[in-house]
Amino acid sequence: MKVLVIGSGGREHTLVWKIAQSEKVDKIYAAPGNAGIAELAECVPIGADDCEGLLEFALEKEIDLTVVGPEAPLVDGIVDLFTLKGKRIFGFDARGAQLEGSKVFAKEFMKRYGIPTGDFTVFDNTDAALAAVESGTPPFVIKADGLAAGKGVIIAKTNREAIAAVLQIMKEKAFGAAGDRLVLEEFLSGQEISVLAIFDGETYRLFVPSQDHKRAHDGDEGPNTGGMGAYAPVPIADAGLLERVRTEIAEPTFDGMRREGFTGAGVVYFGIVITPDGPKVLEYNVRFGDPETQVILSLFDGDLAEVMFQAADGKLDEVVFSNSQMVAACIVIASGGYPGSYTKGYSIEGLDEAKTRGCTVFHAGTKLDEEGIVTSGGRVLGVTATAPSLEEALDVAYRGVDAITFTDSFNRTDIGRKAIEKA
């Protein structure tokens, strides 16, 4: 088959890498791709947000399966567009994508179907939101309603920080129209895990649970980012906890999706916090996470292209879905200043050496120019390793990180440390 992967980040490089392992795939295109993806697929200069252009390309090249990496095209209705033209695509329709596209929609969906989550209030008026945080008791979780590239959630430890967050979102429009409404949410304490599932409208299958590290700096300090590293599986997510996730969260969610008539087949990402009362949902995403994808697909033993192809046809129950017993770790190397402003165009050295040290290096923010491979994003690389234990996987991954250099780079040095200390 011929496959088109939409996107240009580390998640998409991982998807291309895994799809390329399928004996059933003859050709992979990526739109727009990056320097790492270009080693495995033909990159085409079509933006991930150009839904019409992507459809035209899929029709022209007779693409058998299109895989949507980022969330924005899903929210914009790319699945509806492709489906209308009879093109097979992996992802949910625009209505289903609102589970990620609108924090308000997602929280109200959870409430309708009795899915455990934090208490919340929705505001579309700045003064009302300010009054609530001024009179409330911190800490607060403040979320812009719409898409904000993983950066629209602010945890405010004081009333002053909360006031600043409300003004940043609603008055200063730091996230544009995404901040027309906000959710003021109960702060839930506990370790967080990510559980991803493929769902075809009837059947679902779970990947191994993973743990992302959202804060920019060691010790979970600094601003929220798109993710600075991940590992899988997660020791605290034992069989008993996963059964609760399945019965209390996953199955009611899928039941709600069926009842509300969402169409398409795709990934449901459950962002979960393990509270003293059990697992509760922090957020939904409707696509693979980043950098969770790098670790969970490193541990996926099946044919991902076949799984997606059959799921898109409503036949997920007919494919083999198996996960490895190994452990995977991913360390993100980022540009100085991320998640704020940063400089692009720095030459990257040591990629081949990292591979010789046992790592798979997934490109997130790179491009090719006359100097070779250079930086072009905030999160630049995801250095990933698998091993029989977490300690070994992290050791290999960090040795790979040590091999790679570019100006003003930084990475967290404590990915997975909590799990090792509690083992």
C-alpha cells in the first residue's frame, strides 16, 4: 500500500519509522515531514493544515491510507473531507476531535458519562473568571478552551499567579481565540500517566501506559512544554490500576463516543492522574502523544500500518495487537529558550554516533539546508532506547544524548527518576 503521514514532528517521524517496518507498505509520503523523516519517506511541501491540498495529493497519488499526526487538521475536519471523497484515513471526524479541540466540550462530555475527573467551572467573561480566582483557594488549574499546542494549561500556585494566567489567556490572548473561554479546574494531586488506545467505533486496543514529563526543567520545574521525555511501561500502572482505567474511564468514554455518533477510527489519548481516590482524567487527546509515541511504538510488536488500515475499515478486531515486555525511554533535546522564543538554524552533530550507542533518534524540529541537518523547532530530537529494564533504557538513551551537540541545546536529566526511586 501507499501511505501518507501528515505532520512534521517527532510523533510523525516515529509513525513513519514504524509504518516503514510493514511488509505491506511499498511507499510512504510525508507532508511536510522533516530531515529525519526524509530518510524513510518522500517529503512533500504541503502544510499539515492544508486539508484541501492534502486531499488533492491523496487522490492524485492514489494513497491507500492517510495517517493524521497533529490535532489541528482533525479539529478542522480533514477526516470528514477525506471520507466524503472515499479516501481511507486514520483519525476521528470533526465532532469527535472536539474531545481535544475544546476543553469545555471534553469536561462536559466526561460529566455526561460519569467519567471521573476534577470539578470545573467554565468562564467566557474575564471579570467573572478573575472574581473566581481572587476568592478561591489555590492551587488552580486554568485551561484555555481551544488548541494551544500543548501549552494552554497553567497551574497557578497562588491567587496572584492565577490572576495573571486569566489575564494572559482571556485579555492578552496569548493563545488567540483558544482563550475566548477558559476552564477553571480543581487541582488533582498524584502521578500522571498516559494511556493510549486505538478505537474504530466498536473495538478498542490499548498500548502500554507511559509517563510524560511536561515541565521544562529538572524536578518538574519551569513552564509546561509539549513534553521533555517519556518512558514506558509505568510501574505504578499495575494490573489492578489498568483494570480501573479500562472499566471506569476507557469503556465509558468509548460508550459515549458511540452514543454521540462520532465517526472515524483513531487514537484516544487519556491523560490520567492517579489520585488517592483512584484514576481521574485530566484531558483527552485524539491523536498520538509526543513524546509518548516514541516509547509506546518502540514497544509495539504488531504491524502498525495494517492495524490502522483495518481500524479505518472498522475491522480492528481482525488484527494482531501485541506489546513488548521490554522498557523504552525517550529524552527530548530542545532549543534554548523553549517553550518560549528560541533561535533556529544551528547545525546538529553526533546523530550517527548516537545510533552507534544503541539509540533511535527521532527528529522533531529539524530541516536540511546547505550546512546539513539544522534545528528548526523548539523540541529538536527525541533520543530513544529500549532495554529489559528502565535503568538500562535510560542509561542507553542518555549516552545517546551525550553524543549529540548543537548550540544552546538543553535536556532534562531526570526522566524516569521517580519510577526508579520508588522501585
